[in-house]
Amino acid sequence: MNGARFFEWLQSADFYRALHGEAVAMVPATGGRWLDVGCGPGLVTRLAAARGFEALGVDPSAAMVEAADTRRDELAGKRLLSTATGAHPAARFEQASLDDLVASGATAHVVSAASLVLVLPKPRAGLEALWRLVEPNGHLLVIETMPALTFTSAVRHAQHFGDLGLVLWGLARSGRSVAPLLDAFRPPDLASSAHQPLCAGLVGAWSFTRRPSQELHP
Ligand SMILES: C[S@@+](CC[C@H](N)C(=O)[O-])C[C@H]1O[C@@H](n2cnc3c(N)ncnc32)[C@H](O)[C@@H]1O
């Protein structure tokens, strides 16, 4: 199974969709641009679009972008993306890396990074780069595994969450986590931050809100 196929499978698992849905719900549904960096097959991007945002998912892997486009079109075909109040804008996907976004000066009201920071070669620099993409008054949403996620803890919880994907995730992470880096992230223009445990505390979501611009330049 290649990477895109694996993440398509993982993103379709109930426990994975539920925890990412909870994380996305941490962000007030104000609308505006939402940039999902390292989107893979696009789960968080689609959840953001369903919440009324103009959602763009980016990933440097062409296979991931293709998988995200295909999944969006399949769901649209089945009319699973329509809301009670009517159609919302469909998620869009483009091939780009975090460095490409910074270089192009891209910004968004919400920037999300799900299971991205740990896989970056320099997690701290990556986190700071993500923060630079956030507009004043906007939010950075980071979803990452906690040190508690190991093969053993995943097996213990898998019965409850009923998914092999959690066990494989635990095996892959084996307690490796950027939670301490996220807990300590306090950029000078931070207005507030919140942390929410997900999936019985094996995963966490961090939401960082940036100050309005007038507070930066009084
Ligand atoms: C562990 S997967 C997570 C995928 C998806 N966000 C999820 O939570 O299911 C990490 C993703 O980040 C992408 N990625 C790796 N390096 C990146 C970079 N420098 N900039 C943006 N995305 C990157 C990979 O191609 C991959 O799709």
C-alpha cells in the first residue's frame, strides 16, 4: 500500500474522522480562508469546508493531492457534502510544501497542520513557519499524537475505538511526540491558546490565536 492509499484508509476510519472533527470544531465557525498544510487525502480540509470555510488543502505529494481530489469528488457524487442549509464551497487541493507557502507570502484566517509538525525535519522551525501564515486574529490548529500513544496503549484502546489504524499509528509513533514543543509555543503576538485531549488523551489538538494587527503596531 503506498502512502496516499494508507492515509486514505486511515482517514476513513471512524476514530480518525471523529477526533479530527472534534479538533476542527475548536475553531469558531467564522468562515474565511482555511489553509490545511500537509493535508494528505484531505480529511481536515473537507471538515473545514463543511464548517463553512473556503478551505484549501496543500501537500507536496502529487499522489496525496490526487487522492484528496478524488475523495472530494466521490463524496460530492454521493451528496454527502451537502449541508442542511444548502451547498457550501467544496474543498480545493493544490500541490505545495510549507516552504512554498511561506515563500509565496500565503496567509489564511485559519491554518491547520494535522500530523505534520513531527514529520518535518525541523519541527520548531516548521511550527514558526506555520504561525507566519496565520492572519491577525486568526488561528493555528495543530493536531499531533501525545507521548501516551504507543503500540501498547493503542492496543488497549483499540477495542473501544475499534480500529486497527490506531494500533498502527501507535506502532509508528511509539511515544515520539512534539507535544512539549506545542505546550511551550508562545510567540510574541499570541493572544490565547487552548489544548484539547482527543481519543482518550492519546492525541491532542492545540489552537493558537493570533493578536489583532493593531495590538502588534500600536
Ligand atoms: C503524516 S501525513 C498526515 C496527513 C494528514 N494531514 C492527516 O492527518 O491524515 C503528513 C503529510 O504531510 C505532508 N508533508 C511532508 N512534508 C511536508 C512539507 N514540508 N510541507 C507540507 N506538507 C508536507 C506529507 O506529504 C503527508 O501527506
